[in-house]
Amino acid sequence: NAGVTQTPKFRVLKTGQSMTLLCAQDMNHEYMYWYRQDPGMGLRLIHYSVGEGTTAKGEVPDGYNVSRLKKQNFLLGLESAAPSQTSVYFCASSYPILGGDRRGMNTEAFFGQGTRLTVV
Amino acid sequence: DAKTTQPPSMDCAEGRAANLPCNHSTISGNEYVYWYRQIHSQGPQYIIHGLKNNETNEMASLIITEDRKSSTLILPHATLRDTAVYYCIVRLSGSARQLTFGSGTQLTVLP
């Protein structure tokens, strides 16, 4: 049980290049999220997904695209990288709890270890 | 989701209890209080959550005031490895929305 795995861990891109970050989870979670974290700041949501085949915009979606073709994978794409996208990217997953007194409540989110992206 | 207010930094002596406060005065009745921490730029780690009753697990205790407008995370015997940024988050039950992270509290455990 690996939890949430992000690939790659480090990457340097030139301005204008494209790349895809992969997030994989083996916990059968419905919900997946992509965050970015800039130095000295909290995490900001880029995009999220509530299930296979669905995606939604978060707080800072511009310049990014996502896809959730398989339940266990959530891909984050940068079509034309910019220096402003230099950041640490975190993926997370969680699942809704159904039934009982915790009906509908999301359980805790599990985070990957991050991808450090530098755009020069 | 309700906003939260945390002190930017706190120190605690190793072996002593660390009490981290959080204000969430606009919390609504079906919003839960979550605590996460982030150690040295690693991925955030879940600690504990609660609705209105006090909660305890192997990592920490969560004390929520009766009016639910504030809470305190307690690490009973802080160690150097507890040095991290601690985030208090209020989240709507049943929502698929994101966890909204503020700036958190930088806890430094001193030897």
C-alpha cells in the first residue's frame, strides 16, 4: 500500500515547454486534488476531481489542465510553462464516508510527497 | 468554508505540552474542524478532526469550545520531530470541496 505517489519528484523546465505530473493512489479514493505551494505560503488548490471522468477548477486553475481517465490516477498538465509556475506541487486524495453519523463527511486527505518544479 | 485565524509562530520546550489555538468564529453547524501539519516541505499530514466533541487519537487531542468558535490542538509531549507548520481548517460536511489552507502556525520545539 503505497498511498499517494507523485511522479516526478523534481523537474526543471524551460519557459514554453510542456509537461505532465502524475498522481497515483492505491486507496480506491473517489476524490483527488492538485495543490501548489509557493515559498512561505500555504497550499492553493489548482484543480480537483470527485470521481473518474470528472474535474473541476480550484482557486488557481489558469495555465493548468487536468484529466482523471482512471480512478486511481490524476494528471496535471502544463501546456506552456512559465516562470510563475515554479512551485512545489502536491497531490492529495480522499473519499466520502457514507452511512451512520458520519454520513457524507469526507475523511482525512492523504498527500503525496510533492513535485518540485522549476521553470527557467 | 469558514475562515480560521492562527498565530504565525509558537515555541514549545521538548517534553512539554504544545497547545496550538485556532479561531473560527464564523463556523457553521455542520462544519468540521480539521488539523494538519507539514514537516519541512513534505506533504501535509492529517492529525485529527472533530465536530463538537473533544477528540483524542494517538497523535493529539482536539478541544473545541462549546460555542465552537475556537479550538485547541494539544500535543501532550512535544518532541523535536513535532517541529512543523500546523494548519487548522474548517470544512463543510458532505462537500467534495478542497481543504483550504491558510498560513498556519510554525511550531518550533526547543531542546
